[in-house]
Amino acid sequence: MNRSFALAAVVSLVCLAGCSSAPKASTAAPRVTPTIAAAAPASMLDAVKSLEGEWTMPDEKGVVTTAAVFKATSNGSAVREIMFPGTPHEMTNMYHMDGKNLIATHYCAAGNQPRMRAVAADGKSIAFGPDSVTNLAKPDDMYMGSMVMSFVDADHVSVDWTSLKNGKPDASHNVTFTMTRKR
């Protein structure tokens, strides 16, 4: 299996893990998650900023490939993560503060845009819960609705994505990315 095909297979798994199949306007009501009571919410964005750079992970055949690229933007007020850069299934995640809330918006290759809000943070991880989603084909379609970003150390991060269907976790479509900083 060539590298492009292997990467496409991994990306397809992500899309199957919760991105809807056809981009259309959402008819689903927003799912609002309460804000966390963290003492220093800006430190959550700083933690995401610390990921700036290129991150790799092995594909299912063990070939190391670029999994994500993080870059602070907009005078440091946001972070853009490009998942699977340069592939047909490239996706973008944007992280920014909204008052005391850290927001993550996932721009899926399938065309929907789940928005998540930090619901817990302990200095080692940030858990995001569902806030809203736009562009679902049908209100009961699956989409990436929650995520836990775990900061293992300066060179390792693990991101657990959970799909939602009808606003509830669908354990059959979860995916974890364990990434290493490219040096």
C-alpha cells in the first residue's frame, strides 16, 4: 500500500468517525455546554499554542506521516491546526477564547463544522464537549462532537475524538491520534 493510500485510509476513518456525508444546512438545535470553572482559562489557549509545529504519527502500516500542523495566528488570539495537510481529506481545527471559554471548531472534510467548548482542564489535558454543529445533512447524522487533548510531554500529545449521533456519544466511531513532535 502506498503512502497516499494509507493516509487516505486513516483520513477516511476520521470522516467515518463522525463527519456527515453531505454538506447541507443544519436543522439541529444547538447543543450548549456549560463553561468550565478553571482559574486561568487563558492558560488553555497557551497549552494549545505550545503545540506549534509539525506532528507525526505512524499509519496502520507503521509508516510515519504528518498528522497535524499547529500554528498560532491572528496576533496569538487563535491557533489553527491542519490535520493531514496536503491530502484530499485535509481538515482544519480552530482554537480561540470566547471570554473565559476555549472554543474548538472542527472543519470536517465531509463539510460539517462541529463547535466544541472546553468543559474540563487540569493542566495535563483539555476536554471539549459539544456546543453546536452546522451543515449537517440530517439532524441525526454523526459528527465529531467531543474531544480530549492530552499533553503527554513537550513532544507527545494524544487526541481522543468522540462522535455524536442524536447528540449522544457513539462509541463505535471513536478515534485516537497519538502524535510526536517532528524535530
